[in-house]
Amino acid sequence: MLQGKRITLIVSGGIAAFKSCEAARLLMKAGAEVQTVLTEHAAEFVTPLTFEALTGKPALTTEWAKNPYSVMPHIELARTSDLLLVMPATANLIAKAANGIADDLASTLIAARRSPIAFVPAMNQAMWSNPALKRNVEHLKLDGAAFFGPVEGLQACGDKGAGRMMEPAEICELADALFSPKTLSGKRVIITAGPTYEAIDPVRGVTNRSSGRQGFEIARAARNAGAEVTLIAGPVSLPTPVGVRRIDVVSARDMDQAVQTELDQSPCDLFIGVAAVADWRPGAVSIRKIKKDASGHSALQDLLWSENPDILARVGERPGAPLTVGFAAETAEGATLSAFAREKLIRKHAALIVANDARFALHSEENSIRIVSASEEEHFGPAPKRACAEFIVAAAARELARRG
């Protein structure tokens, strides 16, 4: 969503200003066009030359400095920017913005803005908890401003608490989300992702090759679409998308219990079962490692199996069930893959089934999918899993809207 967007990065004077350099780089990498504006004090922490080298554009510091925007850069940038990103946003600049003070290029640009604006606060925890600062933040939110953070953590002064600036990658992720259509605004979405692990003994177990990446990308896309997202993840080592609530589980029964608990506690509009859930588990788990006996025989050869709960079907069977989207990872393609998906659609009480050839998708950065409903079938890919996630979320949102 950042491709081709014109972002004005306003850097104010705080120790976190150095992180704005990385943010500028990441925004450029995502395809955005970045213009930087530095306050007088910001230039004492990071030189304008640094930003000029990163963005390929002069970093503006005053209204009258040499610039490519005629003699009124605050007006020109206000007209042409798709987003003003204030990073770091100090208590001083937040106060100016909230009260309409325009006494330098940064604050004048904010006062003249026509585009969305996002503030990324960074300050001492005592300053962040100051009642006057809180009033200013609420005032700006009422005016439509977005706030990214702050988060809790160790601060430059040695204090611990809320006030630490979010990391540049997280900030860029949230900036990207601002440009996404809010097709799931006000909706609650539960997503399962990753593999499950069924223990045999303390050192062995049954799992699968799912990386969880597609499910995590769907969680990110649903968040970008404005949903409140709960991600129930099997054992994976992926970072949680910003703004997504994550619940970690191990086994299929753990995952089923987490899903049912979430559905019992609060209504859900959309359930997307992306996880590769084990169909079976050992009937009993040994408390000690299973070893061979003197004859070479092992109890592993005599394992009895119990069936795991069918999470997707159980969700679809619930009274007042949410719209359900399931996945069918098969070793098939073409008409055979579509037939498998259509059969699963009926058997699992699902609204949509996303089918793919697991041989292509597992541990790959790309996927190729077909979305099957009762009346139609859509194909997408090969494409990056993030793009596939956006396609899936858009299809689910359309189905929700169709059903009213």
C-alpha cells in the first residue's frame, strides 16, 4: 500500500530521532517517496545530510531554507503529501499541534495539512503520563490524528515505563495500514495459524511443515482492514503483527480449547482457520523416552491413535456461528484441487475454502490459491503470501457484506 505514496517525515528533537533514519530507509524500500522536515533541535541529534543521503532529497529545516518547493514549503508539502508522519513526536510538538501553534516549518506544515497525520511519541514516562500531554493527545485524536505507540521499555534516561518509541519496522507497518480500505472495520476476527505438535514422549512428537507465515500475513491483512484480530498460533517463531492479539498453543486440543474459549467470551464475525491441525494424536503420551528393548522392538511400533477435534467444523456448527473460512492444503492441482475444496466446504460448514498445492506453498515466500464458495471459484497467484493474504481478506469481507 505504500508504493508511490508521498510521505513527509517530520523529525522533532529527541534522542529517538536516530530511529527516523531507519524508518526513512524502510519507507523508501516499500516504494514510498519520502521528504524529511527537521525541527531546529532535531538537527542537533541527526544531521540533515543523513536524511538527504537516505531519501535523495534535501532535508528541510526552516521555512526559508533552500528547497525544491518554491518559497512556501509548508503549503506545497501540505498539498502534495499523502501522509504526515511525525517521528519522534515530542511533548512540545504534540502540544503545538493540539493548540494550533505554527512557529516553525514543522508546526506550520502540521497546521496547514490536508492529509492524514500520524504521531509517533517518544519521551520520558513521566512526561507521557502528564495530564496536559494526555489532554493534547486526546484532542488530536478527536481531530482525526493517529498515534503509533508509545510502548513500555527501558528509556534513554534509565527509567522504565511507557514512553519508548516503537521500532521503525512496526511504525512502517502501521503507516502501511493507514492506506488500506477498512472493509472489516468494527469486526472481530479469529485466525488460527501454524502447525500443531502432538507429543509421543518427552523428546518425540508428530507435527508438520507449516511455517505459519500465510496465517500471520492474513492476521496482518485483517488488522489493516480495520478488524480486531486474535491470532491463535501453533509452535512457530514468527513476530506478532503489530496490533494483533496473539495466543500461543501447542497441540490440536490446545488450539481447539483456545478457539472455543474465545468464541464463548465474545461474539466473533469471522473465523479463518489457516492452521495445519493434526487430525490424529497418540492415544497416550509416555512420560519417559520410548526405547527399544533387547530384541530391537520399540513401543513406537505399537502406538494407538486418537482423533483430534475438527476445529473448523466445530466452529461452523455453533449456534450463531461466525462466517468461517477454511484451508485445504493438498497435493493436487487443477480440477482435482477444486473438487477437494468443494467437498471440504460442505463437510466443514464453511462459507469459503482456500485451496492450494502444499508442495508449492510450504516454506515458500509465495503461494498460489483458489477460493471456493458455494457458487463460484476465484484464482490468485503465484504471488507473495502478503498479497495472497490481502486477496483472501478482501474475499472474506465481500462475503460478510453480502450476508449482511
